[in-house]
Amino acid sequence: MKIKRAIKLKKVVIHKYKSFTEEQEVNIEDDITVLVGKNESGKTAFLECLAKSNYFQSDSKFTFSLQLDYPRKELKSRNKDQDSIAIRCIYELSDDIFTSIEKQLGKNIWAGNSEIIRETSFENGNTIQEVNVDAQQFFKNLNINIDENNLEKFLDINSPEELAEIKKKYANSIENLDKIDSFIIDNKVKWSNFIEKYIYFKIIQPRIPKFIYYDEYYQLPSDIRLEDFQKENLKLTDDLKTAKAFLELADMNLKEVLESGDYEKYRAELESTAINISDTLFDYWKQNNNLEILLDIEAKKEKATKTFNVNGPYGRTEEKIESYTIVAHYLKLRVRNLKTRMTLPLHNRSKGFNWFFSFIVWFEKMQEDPSSSYILLLDEPGLNLHASAQADLLRFFDYLKDKYQIIYTTHSPFMIEMDRLSRVRTVFDNASKIDKGSVVQDTIQQKDPDTLFPLQAALGYDLAQNLFISPKNLLVEGVSDLLYLETLSEFLKAQDREGLTQDISIVPTGGLDKVATFISLLRGSKLKMVCLLDSFEDQKAKVKLDKMHQEKIIPLKNIKFFHEFLENRQKADIEDIFEPQEYLQLFNKTFPVKKIEIEDLDKKIEGIIKQVNNLMHENRFNHYKPAYQFSTDPAFCNNLSKETLDRFENIFKTVNKLFT
């Protein structure tokens, strides 16, 4: 679905900023863009630079400083004329913008393309490019007939005073000049064309999305001292900024609260706010739904001091400190566990829960201003969240992306969606090369192994989840078992006989000793499991599996061994399901140099694999190669005996029935 916004960020060009010493051009997705890279690669610097170009509120932390933000090693040698630009943002205008222009200024005014460029300097000034109009058409739409020789004089109008002079000069020769009045903006900003100035400041600028930056330091404190927010010029720490957002959400009149002795009606407002935030939170926080947010206001006596001057001996002025008692008011945030009926301060809950709750507060605060457009810049979101909670967070982002563009950094594989790799940009530090700093690239261009690690881990997890794991899982020892079973299942189904049902995934565990581990892992996901195994040689693995049965982790009926499908056998591998002559044909075709005849086998040894090992004087030959040969030779199945096919069909019938 194409997301419809009035203005979207399409591209960012960082000219110079901290670790970015060479110009970096980065395409931004319409919905979510993910910056992946190791620590100190420049991910945070990228978000900071963006935030400082157009932050959503006045904040000294998010303004450019030449001394602090310009690459340090180049600060003295910089070209003052060329290197004053920190960042260039390219925005795409929607049809809504052009409709507004046409509605206010008439048709056929816009003469540019659908993009505008906004440059921000280290002095925090902005330059706008690509706002182009057809001036003659504008005057034509207003029925003002201006000679082309005088056009520049009119376009240079920058204030009502200048307009008054022009009108006075041409009052007798040009009609309808009063229609220009409403298009003159007097904001002391120099502009080459008053029409373009009007379009930018009245139509475009109010809709340019502002940046909101959020990281782990913005988490709510458990105790919010209300008196602090009445101080003039209070310098807010990051956590207090979130606390302030929470109080603003509650729409509390702090002066009234602090002067009142009865806090009951204010508790109602706070609880209403908490309920709204909690409803959003628990729509997405699935780790523990038995939690409840509690709020209260508590008055506490505190010691305070004041310093004043007194007259001392010999006419000297001395400083005196006096202690006194004040009453301070605290907003208390606690979380109740409905199961244990125990409450804890917010900061005593997990860091992940605190982060999620605090982020929702920011989100709810943004929602209060429907007239503004925002882009969310999230630095390592969900860093302290469990992998499944990070999946909850990604679902929340999917909900947010319909209203906001999101750019977030991560080095967690669980914050990368493998089916949406087009969103990913890799960031790495190239400082080892001369004059190179942080570099941003598309995923497919990246070669640095440390940078790619989260993507590789995400790919591995995705493969584990989608290639093998499904609601129904047949656990086997290795890939050889998978090849035999898959090939014969498809062959039997082609003969209108029974094979494995389509919804069963065969999961190679990597050996009998790992079967118990796989059962434990898959059990946590509430998946159905059946084991189809070679007979145990390792007693430790057997003990583990027996214990799982005793602890009711997996029913005994769901553990099947290949010898159960053979008569008078106590031990067997999957290769024993074939007639011995058939397996030897397969073996000889795979290893023609080591040809074995049926007469060569020692019948006293149980199992075709052990018999072959004995002849080859090896502990274990490569079982995978014959299985691969079998799976790639479709004609081989046609020559299998009725007994072999019947045994395999019996296996598939048994397994299918266990999953029903």
C-alpha cells in the first residue's frame, strides 16, 4: 500500500557531521528505514544530524554546533564558504500540496518538479531550493497586467512597506494591485520571489515533517517531583522530558494541584491518562498481560535550605545557611502484577517494559497534535527487550508507519525482517582508509563481516523458522533422513499411495544427541512434534529422551524408531528400511570404487550401515552422499521392491496419524 502523506522525506545527504567526513547520500523508505551496524559505526550520529535539521520542539541538545559537530580533524582546515552546510534533506510533495497551491493562487502556478530541498547549516540556518513558480501565470490569475520589464520589481517585494511603495507608484497604470496584499509575508526572511516565499511559508513549511528523536535515556522515572516543573528555566534531563510529556498528556494544572489539599479529581485525570496509555501498551506488549499501571500523588515533607547574608563582627558581611521544612508533591508510578497482587515502582520492572511504556507516552503525546507531521528517529529501540517482545515492537511499528515515517538503528537480528530487506541500510566506520569516515550503503553493497553479522543472524533465524519449523514437526536425526523421507513421500503420493501430509515439516536435528534439545526449544513455541529416529547407540541421549517422556514433555507414542517398522529387529537405521540389495546398489552407484556385493556382508552384524563400515574398516562413512544420490535419481524409486515401498508407506501412515 502506498502511504499518503502531504510531504515525505525521500533522501538525506549528510555533508559533514562528526564521523561523517565524506558526503553520504541515503535514500529513505516511505515507511520504515533500518540502519544496521556495529557500535561506534555512526548510526547514532546519522539520527542526530537528521534531528538537528528540524527538531519538533526547541531543544538546545538538538541544534547544530560548529565546534562540537564538525569533524574534529577538519575543523581548522575547513573551507568556510563551502563547508557551512551540515545536511540536505530532499522532500517529495504530494498532490495535496499542489491542490492547496492551486486553490490559493490559481491554476498552473507551480513550475518545478515534485521535490524541494532543505539545507541546514552549522549556524542552524535553512536554505530552500526547488520552489519554482510561473510568476506571469500568478498575476494573470489575479487579473493583474504587469509588463515583463516591471516583473522583477514586483517579485522583489519583501514587506508590506515595499508593497505600499509599488502600489503608490503604479496605482494609475495597473489595476487590481490590492489583490497582492494577502500574499506578502513580513517575516524578515529575504526571498527572491514573494510568490515562492508565500507558497513555502504558508503551504509547504507547516507540513514539512519534524523529527522526534528517542533513545533509552528517555525512560520515565518512578517518582516525578511536581514542584520541579514550576521552576523557571528548568533544564530538563531526558527522563524529565518524558515526565513532562506525561503531565501534559494528563492536562494537569500544576499550580492548582500543588495548592489543593484534595488530589482526588486530579487522580481521576491521571488514571484516565494511564488507562489510555495502557490500552495502547497492552495491545502490543504480549510478554505479560497481567500488569496494571497505578498512579498516585503523594505529599512528602523534605528538608530545604536557604542562604542569606547577615552582619558579622567588625562590620563584615557573613553568609548564613538556614534549614527549614517544605512539602513536596510526587507523582508516583507503580506497576501491579494481577497474579501475584504485588506492586513495584516502574523503575523496578524490567528495562524492556519501562522502555516500551515510556515510548508509548511519547507516542500518545504526538497523537495530541493532529496538525503536525513527524518522522520518528529511534536509536536502538527495544535494546533490552526479549526477542519475542522485539517482534511485538515491530508490529507496533507496522501500525505507526501508516502515519509516520520511521528511521531506527539496530544491531539486533530480531529487529530485522528478512522479507523487507529493502528497508535496510548498513553503516560502518571506514576510518582505516585515508580521509574516510562513516559510510552508509544499501545492504547488497556491504562486505564488512561485523556490519553484516546482524543480517546473517537474522537470515539464520528466518531459515530456522520458515525452512524447517512449522506447526507440525517430524524430528529426524540428520539431513540424510530428510532426503530419503521427502523423496519417497513424493514418489508414493505420485502413485496414489500415502506419503507425509503437506503440513508436516521434517526437521533434521544434527544427531541423536541433539533431539532432546530440539524438543525443548520447539516445545516453548507450542508446536506439535513426532520423533522418527535411528535406534539409540548413545545411552546418554536415550536417558534424556526418557526423562522428557517422564516429565510429560513429549508422549512416548510420539517417539518412533525405525526398528519398529521391521520384523524381529531391536535396532535399525533408516537405511535398513530398504532391502539390503537395494541399498548396496545405491551405495555402489555413489562409491563405484568401493563396490560391495551382498555376499560380502557379515550377517552376524545387525544393520546395513554397520555391515558396510565393517567391510570398509571405518567407524562411519559419509551417509549423506548415498542419500543425495537417491534424491537426485528419480529412476531409482521405480526399481524399489514392494516390501520397501510398503514399509515406507507404513511409516508415513503412522506419522500422519500421530499428528491428527
